[in-house]
Amino acid sequence: MDTLTTLLFLRHGVHEANPLIRVALATGDPRIAVGLPKVLAALLASVAWYSGRRRLLRKVNVLYFAFVVWNLAAVWAG
């Protein structure tokens, strides 16, 4: 959802706040610049899951939920 909402707000002209993603967006395709870090996040989540770090995984999920809410608010605000 974070990837989809990020692409949505970029499409509506809202600028990316993350400086690393902003640099990646300036150099190429936004789907790759936004999607590649999410693939890395999914790999790290898998490591957390299989190593039994479920509390950490729950905290990260809450953080990503906050990102999605922020992205939707940014689209709504224009």
C-alpha cells in the first residue's frame, strides 16, 4: 500500500519527503525508485519473521501504516 499511495501522491504533484527516494526519483522510473526499497523492506521483514522478531515486525507495520495514512492525507490536501 505504501508503494501505491506514494505513486498516487507523486502523480498528483506532491513531492517525496524521503531524500534517498527523492534522489532515486530524479534518476529514473518512479515505479522502480519507489518499489525497490519496498522489496528490500519485504526481505528484511522476512528475516525478522523467521528469526522470531515479531514485536519488531509489528512496530514496522505500524510505521508503514502511518506512511500510508500520511500519503493519503497528502493526496487529499493536494
